Amino acid sequence: MHYFHRIALAAALAGLPVSWAQADTLAAANPAGEKLYKSACVVCHASGVANAPKLGDKQAWSPFIAQGADALLVTVLKGKGAMPPRGGSSADEATLRAAVEFMMSAAR
């Protein structure tokens, strides 16, 4: 089973609105964002640790989506609350942006 099919299944079991088709779209959207999500962001954003918005949770992500990707990237670069700067990764800014856009697109 493809990684995002597993995410869609887990999201469905948790009551989150991520469909199989959306999972395929996310996987194709930006491989760098997907890769960073799977290696770093998933630790908190899959389960909601420390109030991190869960991947695919439209309600939780709506205020962040309203801010836009640029503002959210600034937050990721600086860190916020329990999230360290750069999400605790050593990723470059372009890869961080890809991960931000990846997670935002999961909630649209």
C-alpha cells in the first residue's frame, strides 16, 4: 500500500477528511515536501503532538491556510511553541516551503 494510502486510511479511521484520490494528489504534488513530511514533520503532524495541526484536518489548518504559505514558512523557519526552528530539520528553505505547501494542500 502506498504511503499516502496508509495516511488516507489512518485519517479515515481518525475521522479526518483525506480521501484516496487526495492522497494520490498529495503524493504527486511535490516529492521534496512529501519526503520532508515523512522524515520530520510526521512525528508531530500525524498525531497532533503539542497541538500540531494534523495532516488533512481542514478545521485545524484553516487559520494557517488563511495566513498563506509565505507567513506559515516564516513561522516554520523561526519555530513556534514546541516546534523548533525549521521543524527540527536541517532542510533548506525551498524544501521547507515544499513541506508547508504539501501539508496545506492536504487540508484543502
